[in-house]
Amino acid sequence: MKADRRLRLLYLASSFTFVMAGSIAAGYFLGQYLDRQVGGDGLLTALFILLGILAGFYNLYRVGKRE
């Protein structure tokens, strides 16, 4: 495998990791904020974490389809 191909695969793997972590973190913090605003018991936090996970996998699908 050429070095250029390995670097490209490393870039894809690391970018997916950061996007997934960022999506989940954004969902968590947004859910926490909204739960505090409406006096929720964590339901919105769980919902937005799930949406963050789905957004991360959608991004993986888009990148995989492009490659």
C-alpha cells in the first residue's frame, strides 16, 4: 500500500472519530441546556445524544459513499 493511501485512510479514520465525538458532545450539552430550561429529567439529553450518534453515522455514510 502506498504511503499516500495510508495517510488518506488515517485522515478518514481520525476525522470520523472527531466528528463522532463532537456530535455526541454537542447533543449532550444541548440536551442538558434544554433539560434545565424546561425542567426535564434527562429525556432531552438522551434524545439529543441519540441524534448526535445518528448524525455521526450519517457523516460516515456520506464519506464512505464519496470514497
